[in-house]
Amino acid sequence: MKIGIVVNDVDTERPTAATTVIARAMARAGHAVYMIGVGELTYHSDGRISALGRKAPRDGAESQDAFIAAIQQEDWPRTTIQTGDLDVLYLRYNPVEELANRPWEVDAGIVFCQMAVLHGVIVLSHPYTLSYAVNKMYLEQFPESVRPRSIITRSFEEVRRFYEEQDRRIVLKPVRGYGGQDVYLLDRDDTNMKQIVGSLARSSYIIAQEYLPAARDGDIRLFLFNGKPLVVDGKYAALRRVNAEGDFRSNMTAGGKPAKAEITPRILEIAEAVRPRLVADGIFDAGIDIVGDKLVEINAISAGGLNAAGRLEGVDFGPAVVELIERKVEYRRKYGQQLRNRELAVME
């Protein structure tokens, strides 16, 4: 199998990233893996898509550190690949990682991969639905019973009205953002509300969300593949993210620390509630974030933490992900274009 994995920048990939876990597992299984920066794609006038990729060490190297160190060497070979020669293109880049400095990244990988689908390449997740699933507003398309109350607006008056309705305790965050950046808690103190709303509204719509008291205990990230929790040897690919002292956010980039997760019946109930929509949209992998008994976020592209989850559970989840992708390639070989990409992306 030949697979291209699209990341923000190969040179900034980390050994502990979920993408590294999956890419290395692919290479160790004997597949040809090409790491591709989202800025290294080219559309040609005849409709072809090419990419400048770095072929991963065939044996996966001796460790994740060695794997990444190898492909980040200055003299590591760069190979021009025709995406039509690949079996799979796997989107593992964060569209808003450098929104201020590289705004073109937001939809670049998704749009190029939409063209690749037309050439028969399996694209994970389905790029036509990823174009809206990467927006935090995607959460509002899931059952009301599993998500917190929220509004999405740029209006200060609407935010203030919602703040009063929620007993003067709400969370504000941009529709496009990640890692806890520009996320604020208004907890019975509206002194800076106007400034915060004005600042967020300059670059984004704003999500105002009810504050969940359980947030003080952190959250649970559960990894779903093909719409279902990933389980290996009876252990769930999941982790608890524990807030840094004095911070209501649990994001790792905001100082949160990983801990072992307890997967409760309610968490599995939430996972089952979101499954039909994820499957209908062809979302191959997603990280769902749960606070208490509510789903607060769906990360439909490049969800992080799989490496930490594996370390906490004593399981390597990478090979299980590889097996899921291998089956999709086998289905495509048997059925050709009879199976549409959206269906194939979530087919077990």
C-alpha cells in the first residue's frame, strides 16, 4: 500500500504526535509512507495533483524519535509523487494551527484532496464534508441532548443576553481555533466582556457556551475511528486531560496533563449518539471531548493525544489504525469506484 500523509510541515512534526504513531505503524507494516507538507501540493493543468513527499524509513526506524529525526534530516530525499499513484491520502494537518501567519492552510489540503478523490484516491476523512466539519460550529449538528447550550454570534448584545440566561457563567471561544487559544471564562464578572467579544469578533464568529462545573476536573478525549471508539485488547484509545492549576482549560497546549481515562456508560452513550452523523459524513477519525456528561467539542481532523493514550494504557494503537486503512484499500481493489469515497472512509 502507498499512503501519503498530509501534515502542516514535515520539519515541525513531533515524535510524540498521533500522526507519528500512525505513520510509523504504517511503515513497520511494510507500506510505503510519504510525509507531505500541506504547502507541497501542486495542481496541474491536466487535472493531476502532485506532491513533494519524504518517504518514511521502510522499517519504521527503532523508535518514534528516530523515525521523525530521519525524515527531518536536511539531506533526506524528497520525491515528487503523483497522487494518482497513491492508494490513500490521509489528512493529518491542523487547518488553524498557524491561522495568523499561514491563512492559506485553512482549506488548502482539503481542496487539493477533493481533486484527488476524482482520480480514485481514497482520502481520509472525506474532504467534501471535512470542509465544514473542521469548524467548531459542526458540534451544533449533533443531538441537543449530548451538547451544552450555546449560541454563535458576533453580537455583544446577544452574548450579554446569553450570559444572563446562564446565571452569568459562560465560556467564549472563536469558531476557528484550537489548543485552548483565545478561550475565556466569564464567571460572574463581566468587566472585560466587551473587550473580549470585540477582540474575538475581529477575526471570527464567537461561540458562547454554558459553563459546565465538571470542567474543573478536566475532560475526556475519546478517539473514534469509523464512527466507533477504538479499542485494543479491551482498552479504549482515550485519555483524561487534567487542567493546570488555576486554569479552567484542559488542553495540553494550555498546560493540561494527560491521565488515564475512565470510560463510563454515559461516555459510550455520547459516542453512540454522534456515530450516525460521523458515518454519514465520512469522518474516518475524530477525537471527541467530553466534560461531565456533555460533548463540548468534535475534532474532525488531526486530533492529538493518541500517543499519550497508548502510553497510559500500555497499548500501541497505531497498528489497529493501520488495519482499518488496509481494509479500505482492499475494498477499493475489489469494488473499484463502485464504492464512493464518503462510504469507504468509514467502512469497517
